[in-house]
Amino acid sequence: MRRLLFIIPLLLAVLGVSAQERRITGKVTEKGSGVPVIGASVVVQETKKSTATDANGAFTISAENGQTIKVAYLGFESAIYKVSAGQSTINISLKESASNLNEVVVTGYQQERKKDLTGAVSVVEVAELKKVPNNNPIQALQGRVPGMVVYTDGSPSGSNTNVLIRGLSSINGAGNVPLLVIDGVPTKGGMHELNPNDIESIQVLKDASATSIYGSRASAGVIIITTKRAKNGEFQITANARNSYSFYQTRLKMLDAEGYGRAVWQASANDGAPIDSYMTINPDPANKVYVYNFDWAQNGNGYVLNKISLPQYIDPIQKTMRTANTDWFNEISQVGKYQTYDVMVARGTDKGSTVFSLDYTDNDGIVKTTNFRRISARVNTDYKLLNGRLSVGENFTANTTREIEGNTLNAALQALPIIPVHTVDGAGWGGPWGGMNDRQNPVRLLEDNKQNHYNYLRLLGNAFADLEIIKGLRLRTSLGLDYGNYTRRDMQLAYVSGYLNNSDNQVTMNNSNSTKLIWTNTLNYKRTLGKHNFDVIAGSEIFKQNDINFFGRSQGFASEDPNYMYLGAATVLKENGGGAYETRLESYFGKFNYIYNDKYLASATLRYDGSSVFGKNNQFGFFPAFSLGWRLVNENFIKDNFEFVSNLKLRYGWGQTGSQDPIQGYANRTLYQTNYGGGDPTWRVPDGTAYDLSGKGSGALLSGYQLIQRSNDDVKWETTTQSNIGLDFGFLRDNLYGSLDYFVKKTTDMLIKPGYIGVIGEGGYRWLNTSSLENNGLEFLLGYKGKIGSQVNFDISGNIASYRNKITKLPQEVINTYGGNGSTDNILGRSIGSGYGYVADGLFTTQDEVLKSAEQNGKGLGRIRYKDLNGDGRINEKDQTWILNPTPDFAYGLNFNFDYKGFNLTMFFQGVGNQDINVYDVKSQTDFWSINETGSNKGVRLLDAWTPANPGSSIPALTVTDGNFERRFSTYFVENGAYMKLRNVQLGYTFPKSIASKIKASNLSVYVSGQNLFTLKSKSFTGIDPEAAGFGYPIPTMVTTGLKVGF
Amino acid sequence: MKKILSLLIISALYSCKQDFLEVSPKGNLSEAQVQADPEKLVTAAYSSLGNDHYDIPWSLWPYGDVRSGDAYKGGRDEADIQEFYFLEIFKNVRSDIGNFDGQWFQYYVALGRANAALGNLNKLPDSQFKTQRQAEMRFLRGHWYFQLKIMFKYIPYIDENVPTNEYEKISNRALSNDELWEKIAQDFQFAKENLPPAQTEIGRPNKFAATAYLAKTRLYQAYEQDDKHNVTNINTTRLNEVVTLADQVLGSSYGLESDFANNFMLNTENGIESIFAVQHSKDDGSSFGRLNFGDVLGTPQGIGCCDFHKPSQNLANAFKTGTDGLPQFNDYNAADLDLAANTVDPRLNHTVALPGHPWKYDVNNLYQASWNRTPDVYGLYASLKENVQKGQYIQVGPFYANAKNKIIIRYADVLLWKAEALIELGRHNEAVSLINDIRTRAKNSINLLKLGNGNPESNFNVDTYKPGINCNWTQDFARQALRFERRLEFAMEGSRFFDLVRWGIADTYLNSYFAGEKGKRKYLKDGVFTKNRDEYLPIPLNQIRFSHGLYVQNPGYLQ
């Protein structure tokens, strides 16, 4: 690196000016319409002088007679004009380019023409993406790329976003995270921290022939993101403003105060012991007071509830909490407001280019107090030296994000409706009293948390130098940095909320930072020899990650002022801690691309990777790949016989990639640690190593060591082998276009730290290479561009993908890892994530059915009957089978785009075919009184549960305890999660240039759009959103308005 | 050009540096570092004594008290930790209940630490230090296996000589019931032989702790069971060993506390009666203190949370005494305790919190009916022994824990084991004085049981057994007296159910308990003890699966 710094000043000295030129003016227009083309680059080829057209499409440039002027603009075919004697004015009209096949795409360490690609690479329409208001551009990729599924929630930051390319390739979550390569810097960090408007292009590399150049971390696919650089001759200022409002799509219907009472009474009546009252609030035997008082009677049909009476106060002695009928969802919800503003200045000359951008985003979520804020800045520059042979530059972005989290959806579901939000004085918090469940007031949780947030600073970028040594031979070196600094302060305020209270205020402060350095050196040689086209690259890369973190906690603050509550201001320092992590990779790679006569394409890749996490025996992995392509369109038998064919290419690729990401640590070591206190015992069993041997009861303790991991020197790379066959086609001047891919992807030696038999005790975990997994699937993309009349242009495109997934090898060590009965009935041959459980066979509706059915603990009227699958007359763990296959039948996206004069209308639908989803989290609280979170509020569906008087219901009878063990995983909790959503509909209008120019703008457009306006889902689905079936942050419906202006 | 080539070379050299990929773990220790200092593994093994949790409690309150009819589960209602409710009524007890698996696993975590320490200690050159630490570790190992044994009966037995990859090949039926007891006894025997009579650090067991635990093991072993848990024989050789071993402890400097209360208060920990105890601590440099988190749910709602482990009406009634100051073996439960009318054993007021009475001897904080969470379901009593005075709790999340030690063996236990052995040996006349020692101490334990005005909390009336005067001391009577005395003395300390199973009377006792108690507590209406099944927990399904079917399920379980 130091050497490079010496070179730069030398090269900066090269400057030159020539004479004998004259001014030439001109105007560039679109062919046909005659509309001026703004911002087209105008270059004198010989002198490299350049300029750009202004708002009227006009330009002025100096040139000599005989020199060539080239005019270029994205989306148009370039025009070349020779300057002839005496001519000072030229008019040039540009023809729209028929095809985007000459578009250059960035693949591994290289650029290739789209038409030369032989791997499965999807180029994302970034403009379409930007129509959707997402903090995280990855979210907007949902449905855009066949074979790529995005899982997300509606949190304001968009940080909880996971991508799956071509199905699960690993049992490990971390092994399924695609590698992001941003301007050449590989990262797995969150995209929500970066400004989406900086993105120039996104390519998704799906198959191994494309990804294996990234070797060790590319098993789950690679997403290549390139940020904007100014084009030669461009000088543009663009600004965007966008405003969205967000709302709940649909909400879970919860019981109100009366309904809750009805449900609890019904549960007791069903058990044969109807209660007269519920929830003692004053237990003094002489003076008892209950929240719920039931007036009921017995009739022929059983028991009937006549009336529920509630007291005026739920704390009748103190009288601070008036009995309420609180809708906790309402109380925690708001209309979200999301605004984002960004501005970008881009300037490019033949000496170099600069892009500078700023972004400000502020997003209030639909849950009160939640907020995400981002300020980011980017500077991308490059300098061309040595007559353009050397370019040095950087891509650099600094981003600060800040988020107030707080998803209290589950708390809002559980809090009892009889509890008021506030005490009668309006200031104190309502909360549980007497025999109520000990769940917190969700509004208090949010309010007391609203000052707590993290601040995250992320610096990402690289500095590079690219030298053309001789024609076609380029040496490039790039030093990349991905740095994150996370600070957080959590103030826990003292509170009283019913009987829940905490008088100790407390502060916890956290800091962690992570530095990832990547140094890449490549040598690239491109050469065309007649019909032969070569492109060879060789390189090396080292990667180093250092993380360090620490935290402190203290208690006892004299004031709860946020300006006061810092660690040092407390009276009691409680705790501190910290740790560090380091990992390194060392890689060598090479790729050879060959094209013959624009018809036959071939490439071969080798990558050799070493990682510090593996044992000495298998530290390095070798990942080869090759691919072949055949551009049939250039064959005469196609050209001659099928004139309508404008593009036809057959591709085949095979390759291997590796994964080491699941291993967070050091698989090759037996590790011990000290664990003095054993952690927070609130929700977990402490596993401390210190003990009061002296019996003093306080003071420093002796502490020992605990085993946390067993070593495995043989642990090695998880390897994914993929083959892909694909066809790209375009007919009728590419108006009808598409592609079809079939792939087989097999992951072997899957890395796993499996559960183990209890007798081993703690620290029995060790990394093993175990099972194998296979995915195969089809991906299909089809689009049509056309015209209605002469004014309306439209483009309709759709994609659909489907894959199947199965475990193909299952060693004994992991036979218990994937469910099943631990022996013969196992996951082998089934999808990863398959669920094993009981078959719910409806409800017992007559005493006769109860008597005649198999022996089943707790069976009875209105209870779920389970199928005796092995026919032994007893319902037990042997009556389980595979009841859930998580792989969707297919996933699809459908995009409509219409242009009429300045108007643009886009509609984007996205959906998933039949898929089994586990709805236990929600259904256990909407359909059952006592199997989950007992005593909490429940869903309104309970009121329709089975009783002798309501014999048609399929919802099990309410009962006080789960004697029938209905919380067991059964088909009752498996539902069809098929859905189709209208992700986005947008109407935009671009003002005519004549109007735009009145405000000195070169272009001006406005739009209004709506997101997630409607969802179609399976009739049998009982929950809210099949896309987010649990208690994640709800995905909202949004309405957006925006303005774009360019100067 | 040259410079550029050298750049390439430098980069290649840098990445080729041999040790580039050698990265040391941060903040962890290697095997070699650990082996050099086995004392640290010893300390970690002790630490396991405090590594329990409210749903995996070392005190065994759900298993020893709730299953015995001494305690109601408590909490908000039946569904609040309903697995423990299923234990309470012996219904729906399934092998896939996570609490059992968790309990099983935590025992083996503790055993793993003891075995790891032993494995490394064995490699040291012989020394007194080595032998003593080995003895301590074998004591701990014996303790954990004892607990596992009384919970699950048939367990895989693994010592420090078994390599880890052999673990899963050892069946829970590799050893018979008696062979398992023998293994446990051998550890205590070794500990007894190699531990000093006194330890400078009181948290470590001494010779007498080992002797006492050996006596306990031999007593359990004496009651021989068949495969279906029927007690088929009481082995007199074992009983004689119990007497001999108990005498060795009774002859030591240990003794009974002058006041029963001293065993259950913070400021009198590690007293004369505490032979072995779990040492809890606070303000000890850990974030929350090494608190007794296993018993945290027993804190009444009036103090914070969560009002589990509630003395049953039946238990409270058992403390009633007749005019002769003796317990009412046969009709104690005929009428419910009425403090205005009945005389009681003072241990009632030490064990059961009664509305209107001082909470833990604090006349300024009266335990009140309003401290109960759901009095309609679980009544108005609370458990006192594991609790502390109001200002002595430490709040952790929603829970209120304390740092009081938990006694595992106290001198009173040794007295009564000896008495039990003597009675079963037909030497019941020698047992009477032992039981009377306990009763005399109970009688004298009234100094702290006073109301604010100085009056006694209740009408106390306790007397000793005086054969021929207030009783006819036959073997049967003595057995009844011994069993009743154990109940009163150790009520709510987690041992009652295991006594019932040892004696082989769990089914008759509990079914008669249900018959009476279900009239008072509606939720007990389905309670029924199934003989030849409910004496032990099911082997966790998870473990049967991980053993690839090698482990054999205990008899009688449907699932």
C-alpha cells in the first residue's frame, strides 16, 4: 500500500492542453419525438474533451476539423459525428437502443457484457426497486428476482430482513445469508444502514459458476451492488423527497373486558365447576372483592352465563385504577410517518469524476415511539492519470443510524382489557392487580423505553488504483473497509404499574465495534484476436475481522433525567463485561473467460480459500467452477429461418462454493471459560463458576472454569455444488424476452453444532460436518414490451420459481437434530425445516366417540382427537408423523408498467403458492384458553369455541388446564400460508421539460403510490398475515407521495 | 512497472505468511491451561450447587413437597407452570415434559463438572491435597447421583474414567437398582475415609457430612424395590450400617440448634445443625448475587412474586396437637386447623405463614391474607422456611430472591434416620429418645414466635413420647411416630415424597390425601396416584432418543 502512495503524485503531474481548435455548438434530440436529450455526454474522441448537453439538449465544445465527436446517453445508441471544415453547428438525433444486452454488468472482480454471461445472473431493475419506499433496498427485491425470497417484517429500520436465494443451502441461518459485494467490498452487514439512492445497479449471482469466484462465503449466493459514479460529461444535481404514511393492514381481534370474563367462566363451566367469581382483588376473608362476578344458572343443556358484573375499581381499597375496557392494540398504535430526503451531485470529466450524496431518513413506525433515523453521506471519486491508463479513486460512505425499538405486540395481546392505561389521576400507570397475570402495561413499556436507542456508525468503502500496464492488461488493487461502531444506552426507569413495580432505576451502556479489512489485488488481461476473445483474471485477497465489545451496568440514580443517567452518575456500579473476536481469511483465485465469434462462450474459475476458524487438518478449501454458453442467435440457421429471434443463448454451469460462516468462533479448539456470576437468572438456568466456599455470604468468591466447546481438528468447509442450465431468449426485437433456468444445488458436510445426549453435561457442543441437503428448482422470467396506439408504452413482466428441498444424508450424530422419532422415522428425503407432530382428527363431539377412541390422556368432549397412527390403541409419542413441509409450491412476482406521455403507472404483485406454515404462536392464543400464556388476554375466536350448545365449532372447548396436551405440535397448528400481495401501485407524472425549465430544472416528476394495499390469502388461514405469522413487527400498508427534481 | 510488480509480490508475501490464519480465541482458556490448575475445576463443581432455577429447583419442591400433599403448587392458577400441576395430581405426567429433561440435564452438568475435576485431579502426583479434593468431588458426585436416583430411579452411571465418546453407550439399566445405590455409597465411603473432620472453608463437606450422606444412602438402599417399585424387603445389614454411621455423626461436635428457627434464617447460617448446605451469597461481585433462585417462586405475592409452594391445609392440620401434646396420627385432618381452638406444635409457625402473624418473626410486618395471589384456589398459607424477612430480598426481574443458604443435611435428619433404622430393626425402644430430642427442641423453639404485644403467636403444646404414660410404644406406633415426626420436622424442605416412596406407602397415603383434600381444593378433584408408576418420573423422551433407544422407560407411562 505504501508503494502505491509513492506512485500517485508522480502520475498526477501529467497534464496537457492543445491548440488550433474552434467552437462547435449543437443540439441533441431524441429520434422521432425530437425531444431534447439532457445530460448526454459529448466527447471529442481524439482530445478526450468532453461536455454534456444542457436543459435544451444544447452543447458547445472545441474541436478541430477531422476529429470525431461521440454523443452517448444511457438507453440510446451512441452517435458519432466527424467534424468537417467550416461547420460550427451540428444537430444529432439519438436512436433508442433496441436491447439492453450490451449493458455491462459487474460480476466477480470483473465486468462482462450481459450477453456474454454464462452463469445464472439476474440484473435487477433498480429504477423499479426505488419505487417502493423501503429503508432496506433488499426488502424491495421481494418478488423481483426469480428464485430469491425475502423474509422481512415491518420494523421502521428494515433491519430484520433475510434473503434466501434458491432455497436453504444450509441448516445454519448464517450459512444462508448471501454475500453482499458493495463496490467490490464483501460484507454481510445490513443494507438498511446505507442510502438506497446511491445504488446504480444490483446483480444477483445465483449459481456456482457465477459465485465461485467468491469462494468461501458465496454458498448462499452473491448480491453485487455498485454505487453511482458520474459519467464522463455529466453534471447533474438530483433531489428526491418522499413522504409515506403507514397503517395496520389488519389486526388481531382480541377479547374485550366482557369477552375475557365470558371465556374464563366458560372454561370453568366446561370443566364441570363453573366459577362464581374470578380474580380476587381483596382477599380479606371478611371482605372479599373480585374483579369478575358471574351470575349463572344450570339448565338442561348444562350451564348458562346470565350476566357478568365488574367492580368500579380493580383496586377497590386504593381506588386508583378504574375498571376499564382497554383495547391495547389501539393504545400502542399510531399512523406511521416515514420521510426521506436525498440530494446527489454528480460530475464527470475526462480527468475524473465525483459523486457526492446526502440522505436523511426518519421513519416513525406504526407502533408508538418506534423510530428509525438515518443520515448518510457518500463521496465516490476517481482520477484518471497517465492519459487514462491509471485511475485511482475511492468509494466511501459514512452512515449514522439510530433506532428506538419496541415491539410490544405480544404484550398488547396479553395485557388484560380490564386494566386501564393510566391511574385515575391520569399520571400513574395502570397495571395488574390481585390475581391478574403479571404482564406489563404495553404502553408503559413503550413510554419508558422511548429514550433508549442505539447509535450506529458505519463506514464502508474502498480505495483503489487501476493501472493499464499494457493494452488489455490491468492491475487493480483495492483496500476495503467495513467499520461499525455501536453504542447503546438503556435506561430502566423506576415504575409502579399495579402490583408490578421496580424502585431501582438502572442504566446499561454497551459499546461494540467491528473492523473488517479486505485487501484485494487482481491482474486482468483482455484481448481480442480475430474471432477470439479472452478475459483472464488472477488475484489474491485477505480478509481480517476484529471485533471488540464491552458494557457496564449501574444502579441507583438520583435523577432520571436522560442527561444525568450515565454510568458514572450512579451510586452502585453493578457489572461490566466485554470480549473480543477475530477471524481471518486468505484467498487466491483466477478466472478465464473465452468467447469465440460471439457464439461460443466458456469460462473456468478456481478459488482457494483458507480460514482461521477451521482445524489445521482442513484449513484450506478448493472451489472450482466452469460454464459454457452458446449464442444460438448468431448461428445462421437461426438467423435465416427464425427472423423473429433477436436473442437466444443456452448456458450451462457447474461449480462449488464453500461456507464457514456458521462457525462463530474457533471450531478447532477445546474451550473453557470463567463464568463468574452465571448470567441473568431471570429466564435461564445460571451456569456460573463462582461459589461462596468460605460461607461468608458476600465478598469476592473463588471462581473456576467451565467447558464450553469440544474440539474437532477435522472440521472443514461446508461445500455447495451447483449445476445450472439456462436459456435466455428475446423475440421480435426483444419485445418479448425472458429466461429459463433449472438448477441442482447440493450442500455436503453441513456444519452443525448438534444437540447431544444429556449425560455429557455442559460444553458438549462441537462443530461437525454432517448431513447433506439438495435443492433443485426451476426459474422462469417472461416479459413483453409493447405499445397501445402510438402513445401508450407498456412493459409487463413476471417471474415464477419453484424448488424442492430434501436432506440426502443424515449421520447418527444429527439424527435428533431435525425432528422425527430419533431413529427410523427421520427427515432423510424430506425438506429441511419439516415439522413432526400429531394429526388432529377433529373434536370429540359425543360421549360415544370419547369411549370408542384410543386411550388418550385427557380426552373428553370438545377436546381434540388425535389419530392413532400406529394403531396400537394408545395415543403417545409414537403417533407422530411429518405434518409440515415449509417449502412453498412456488413464488412469483408480476410487474405492470404503463407510460402515457408524462404519466407512468406501475403495479407490482408478489405472492407465494401453497406453503405450510406453523401458526402456533398466534393460534395458541386465539383458539385456546390454557395452552400458552395462561391467564393472558386471548383472541376473540375463543367465544366461538365448542360447547354442547355450539356443537358445530372446530375450535376446541375452553378448559382451565391443558389436560389433553393440546399444546403438542399437531396439524391444528399447520395452515396454508399462500398469499398474493399488491406490493406497490404507483402513478407518476413527469412534467414536460418546458415546465421543468421554468424552475431551472432539467427534469421534474411527482408520484403517488400505495404499498401492500391488499392481500389475498388462503381461506383456511386464521391468522393475520401469512407473510409474518408470528408476533414480529407488523408489515404495514403505506401511502406515499414523492417528488424528484434534477438540475 | 517494477514498483507495481513489487506491490504484487508484497501482497502475495503478506498473505502467504505462515501464521496469518493462526488466530487465538479471545477470552477463553485452552485445555492445557485448565489441566494445569484442576483446583479451578473443583471450584466450578461446587458452583453447580447454586446453579438451579425456579423451573429446575435443586430444593425439589415440586417433586418432594407438591407430590406429597404437603404443598400446593400455587402461583396464579393450575395453568401457571401446569407441568407441576400435573405432578400434583399425577395426571398427564409425560416423558416429553421439558422440566424433567431440564432437571436431568442440569444434574449431568453438575456431574460433568465433578467428573472433569476428578479426571484432572487423578493426574496429579499423590498428596494430601489431591486426596482431599478427590474426596470432595466424590462427595459432590454422590450427592448429584443421589438426587437423580430418587427422581428417576434408573439412571446411566458415568464416572471420570469413562471417555466422552463412550457416554452414549451406557444404558440407564446397565446397573441394577441396588448396584446404583452401591455406586453412590462408594463415593460417600471414599469421601468419609479421606475428608478431614473439619474444613477451614465451611462450604466444603467434611468427614461427617460424608458419613451422614452415606447413612442416608444406606437407609434408602435398605428398602429394596422390585422393578415395579414395590418395597419387597428391608435389608437389616443396611439398617445396621445406618445406625453405626449415624452414631459417628451424632458423636461429633454437631448438634441440634437450640431454636428450630436458626436453620432457616440468614443471620444464623452454617450453625451447629448444618452438616452440609448450599452456600448462597450476595454482593459478591456477580451481577445479581449467587442467590437461591431455585426457591424464588415461593415468595408471596404480597412481597413481590409469585406465591408458589403453598402449604396444604392437610399439612397445617398435621401440626395440631392433642391435650397430651402429641400429634393426632389418625384424626388430625378431621377438622381444619383453628388457631383459636387448637393447640399446635411451634414448628407450624416456623413452617407455615398464617394471616395476621409476623412474617419471619418480624412483628412489624404481619403476613396478611392480601399477600396471597389466588386465595380461592390455593388458600391463605405461605411457606416460610425458604423465605426471609421483607427487607432481605433482592429483586431480579419480576422475581424476589434471597441469599440464604439451603441446608441439604442437618443434624435432625441424622437423628431420625437412626431412629428409623432402629425401629425397622425392631429396636424401637432405643428410638424413642431420638425422636424426643427433636420434639424437645421443637417445644423450646418459641422465643421468636411472639406477637407484637409479646404474647405467643399460637397456643403451643408439645410433649415428648412417654411410653406407658402417654403412649403404647410398639413397633407400629413407633413407626407411625417416626413418620409423623419426619413430616413435621422437614415439612416443605423437599423430601416428603421420597420418604413416602422409600417406605412403600406413597399410593395409599396419597390416595387418601386426595380423598380428603379434594373437598377443600376443587382443582384436586382428578388427583389419583397410580401405583407402580407414579413413584418415579418418566425418563425424559429426549434422552431416550439421544441414546438411540438404549435407555429404557420407567414402567407404566403412556407417553
